[in-house]
Amino acid sequence: MATANTLERIFSVDYKSKIQPIVSVCMSGKRLENLNRPQGVTIDNSTGDIYVADFLNNCVKVFDCNGQIMFKFGDEEGEGKMNGPTGLAICRDRILISQTNDCILNYQVNGEFVSRIGKLGQGELEFQYPRGLTFDESNGEVYIGDSNNNRIQILSKELTYKTQFGQDNLESPVDVKLTKEFIYILDQSNLCFHLYNYNLILHKSIFSRGRGLQLIYPKFFDIDNSNNILITDYSNISSSGSISIYNSQFDWIHKISIPDPNGITVNNRGRVIVVSNGGLHMF
């Protein structure tokens, strides 16, 4: 296993050098680190720990920066019960988890359950298949891709309902990320990105097209410190899946082939971490 310093030197190079993962955690067998159709993945920037939504195992698993399993969490009963966790977002000492039974779970990053937010429906604090979610680090607000309600819901720092937007343009918002200028939304059904400003007004939409943005079945995405956009495409034209990388103008930069990718995250040194049906991979 490579050391942390070695990993940082390798990961800090250009995306075009990331051809094969240097660390992989496979899903076969019954060991603690094995994953069963993992979905979202995120990093605790204060520690470097990696959190994975282990979808069919109904839990979140936590790995260190070298891909070594640390612990797992997820209540088996009660309000904290996990049932198909999908998206993850960390802010300071708490982690929010979206799941297929139409609610958001609020946990401490150490795995201690705090609260359950929302229920099935179309109203305020009601969800239908919530997917990707993210924090606004400046104020603690939470943006949630409420995919089957065709909208983004915004919650306050206290996790109360604040507002919603996007119903006129969104068809299946599966992931959302924030930059200083825009709210980026991945619309899976429309095969496009929508960019909104912070007045919640649509700035522009970028549709899958020609030799530029080409998407078949996008799942999740992340944005690095240079506003490059990294997208997992579950099945594209030339392979069974890939990470497609575009600059801030959505000009194509590079593609990394990987079968059946789902969640993705990238840190400020260019380390790419992706989960697939084959496990957890670091580039």
C-alpha cells in the first residue's frame, strides 16, 4: 500500500495521467470494507476521511485517505434507520445522507444519529427520491436534489425549510454543487447542466451535444478548485462507463474509463475518488 505522502505526489498530477486507479477496494466477499452498489461519496476535508453511501448494505462506510476501512454506521431500527442511502454531504462535524425512503438523515461524522428530516410528499420538507446534496459553507444552508419532485429544496442551517426552485426547468435533478458564482445542477433526464445564480434565476443550460458535453446516463459530479467539472457517466458510447472531465466552459478535457461509476469527489490537490459497482477507487 502506498503511503499518504506518495499518494499526494501521485494524485497532484494532471488529470490526463490518471489512467488506472492506484488504490481499489473491491466489493466481493463479506469483509467490512466490501461495498454493495455504493452510491454517493464525499470527503471530510478536516481529516481526509472518505465517506461512502453503501446502498444495498444500508449503511455509510468510512475509509481513511489510503483506502483502509475505519468504521461503518447506520441504525438498523428507529428514526435513524438507513434504507438505500444515496447522497452525502459533510459540513464541519455533521453529515447529511439522502435515501430512497424519501427523507434526509442527520448524523455526526463519528456515526452518532442526530435527527431525521422530511417525509414522502410534494410539499415543504417533503421529498420523492432525494439524491445529491451539498452544503453552502458560508452559511450552513443545504441544497438538496429532490429528483422526482423536479426541484431543488434549500434548508436553513437549522435544517428547516427555506425555499425551493427549478420546477420550470428541471426534470430529474440528481446532483447539485456550488461555486462562488453559480449553483450547478445535473439534470439526468434532460442530459444537461443548469446553472442558476444565487437569486435562484436560471443563468444558462448546457445540453449534451456533439463533441462537447456528451452524456448518456450521468449519476453524480464534482467541481474542483479550478472549476473543472468531473462527471460519472454510468454508460457512455465507447465503454461501460467513465469519468468525463470538462473545464468551466464545458469544453472537454479528458475521460477516464471505469465500469459502472456512481459517486465522485475530488479534493484540492486533484485526488479523484469514485465509487462504482466494483467498489471504491482512488486516482
